[in-house]
Amino acid sequence: MTAKIALITGATSGIGEACATLFAQQGYQLVLIGRRTDRLQKLSAQLAAQYLVPVMPLVVDVRDKTQLQALLEELPQEWKKVDVLINNAGLSQGLDPIDKGNTDDWDTMIDTNVKGLLYVSKIVSNWMIPHHSGHIINIGSIAGQEVYPNGNVYCATKHAVDALNKGMRLDLLPYGIKVTAINPGAVETEFSIVRFKGDEERAKKVYQGFEPLMAQDIADAIWFAVSRPAHVNINDMLIMPTAQASATIINKN
Ligand code: NDP
Ligand code: 8X3
């Protein structure tokens, strides 16, 4: 039997990297997407050597729909039978009230978290449809369920992911394609370093005084959803650190 294929966006760190590792462990062939060439090449080589699975690294920005389409459509036909798409690439930029927000940051978040996810989903769902199978995992957030002060645009993008997750499930239902949202609370990754534009001290403080989730916790939840029997779909899953009750209420020491 040929190996199953998972396509993971944002595989160069955090949740995407943990998913790449877990799916390689499970024997999946991987298409990995990210912008940082060195990291993507290194991870791909390491997973291929350690787990003996074929890995196809694609260095591309999911916001660049022309390049994205060209690279994906150029893949050899056998790589297009994607069984699992993990729409994970995403980010937050800044944490400011609406009147002080940086409009370039807004563009980056909307273009990556919403439009990038759409571009990838359109291409890959068209590969899944003829097979009448496949599973799309959309990484949402607690920020897609609640809105917190200064989270405005990031929260809006994750609410959009929630709506798109539901919309995709409706539209792809006739083709037997599963669609699942995984919505994490605080996960210690590079997320806050990116949000605070490289300010590692500020980023570290986000996770101080409680035990946050780790990227592996989210990869495990994704694997749970993907490994259910054919007749079972997990529509969505909200996963929080035990110390976190809502977007803003965290029991810190
Ligand atoms: P990281 O910053 O560690 O990882 C983000 C990944 O997305 C990186 O691999 C980055 O790769 C990739 N990425 C960002 N922009 C682009 C782009 N334009 N094109 C291609 N790849 C891109 O953060 P996380 O692992 O935490 O984030 C993963 C997802 O989880 C995001 O969607 C985030 O919103 C969501 N999330 C995170 C939570 C958290 O607390 N950490 C909680 C809830 C949801 P590169 O820079 O190489 O392109
Ligand atoms: C990331 C988690 O709470 O910073 O989606 O929005 S949060």
C-alpha cells in the first residue's frame, strides 16, 4: 500500500513542526510549506532520514497565490493525492487597541490567516474531490471563540477561520471530505515572539507563572481527529492549558 500524504503549512516551527514530526512517525509522506528555507530543508532532511518517509519541502509564502499555485500544481501527480491538509500557517502581529493598530500588521494577519488558508484549501480540496476522501484540519484558536482586549484583528481572523471551517464542511460534504477545527489556548511556540516582533523577554512573560500547552499537545489532538474511523468526524476541538479558563483568565502563580 502506498503511504498516505499530509500537506502541512507553517511547518518550520511550533505546531506545524510538531505535526510534521508526528505524521512522519506515523509513516506519512509529507509536503511541508514555510518561508524559512534553512529550517524547512533541515527539518525535511531530518524527518526523511529518521522515519524513512519521502518529504517534499516547498519554500513559499501562503499569501503569494501565484507562486503557491505554481509550486503546488507543479508537484508530480502522485504527490497530489493528499489525504490530510493541515492549515496551520498563521500569526499575530502586535497587540494594540483598534485606534492605534498598525495597518500593515492587519494586512499581514488577514492575508496569512484567512486568505492564505483559502488559497491552499481551494487547490488541495480540488485534489481531494475526485477521490471522494480527505481530511482538512484548520488551526483556529480560543481567539476564534472569544475576543480579548487589543486582540481585535487577530481575533477577527480566527473567527473567520471558524466560519470557513463550518463553510468548508458544508461545501465538501458531498465528497466525503472531513473538516475539523483545532482551537488551542496558549501554546508556547514562537507565536508570541512573532507577535511582539522579536521581543523575546516580552514573549516569555506570556507563558510565565503557569504551564502552557506545548506544540506536541496540539499535534496529538490533531492525530486523534485524523485517526478516527471513516464514519466519525471531529467538527471542532477547543484545547486549553489546565490553568487557562478563557482567553484572558489564566491562573498564574
Ligand atoms: P509559530 O510562530 O511557532 O509557527 C508559525 C508557522 O507559520 C511558522 O512555521 C511560520 O513559518 C508559518 N508561517 C507564518 N506566516 C507564513 C506565511 N505567510 N507563509 C507560510 N508560512 C507561514 O506559531 P504556532 O506554531 O503557535 O502557530 C501555528 C498556528 O497556531 C497559527 O495559525 C496560530 O495562529 C495558531 N495558534 C497558536 C496558538 C499559540 O498560543 N501559540 C494558540 C492558538 C492558535 P515561516 O516563518 O518559516 O514562514
Ligand atoms: C493564540 C492564542 O490567546 O494569544 O491564538 O489569541 S491567543
